[in-house]
Amino acid sequence: MRNPRSLLLLAGLGLALSACGARRELQPLAGHALPPAPYGRGDKPNPDALLTPPVQAKPQRNIELRSRSENREDDPFDLPPEE
């Protein structure tokens, strides 16, 4: 069994190495180009614009808290399974 002190040192070293990643502007790989501009759009979007999700992909959450329980309405599509 390994020494607990060496395991702690190894875990600390791994944490330090994982936190030192380089941050730089996104660029396409060498020899590759960005996707073509969408139909009807004059300019070509940059990588940051392509990575930003549109509003439809990430809608805001609508939270309606119920203050009391309510009976469910009759559902006409809640049919028994056909055999």
C-alpha cells in the first residue's frame, strides 16, 4: 500500500496541472475553414458567435408556483392502450 502522504502530493500535483490550461481565442484547425455563412446572411460568423446558443435553444424558465392543489382537467387523449 502506498504512503498516504505521497497520494496526497500526487492528487495536489494533478489538481495544479489541471488548472493551468491555456486560454486563447478559438481558431479553426490548420487547413480547415469555418462553415459557410448561413443562407441570406452577408457576413460569416466568428467562432464565438457560432458557440453562443440562440434564445430558442436556451429559453428562460417560467416558474409558476401553485399556492394550492387543483383538480386536473379531463384529458381527451388519455385513452386506454389498444390490444
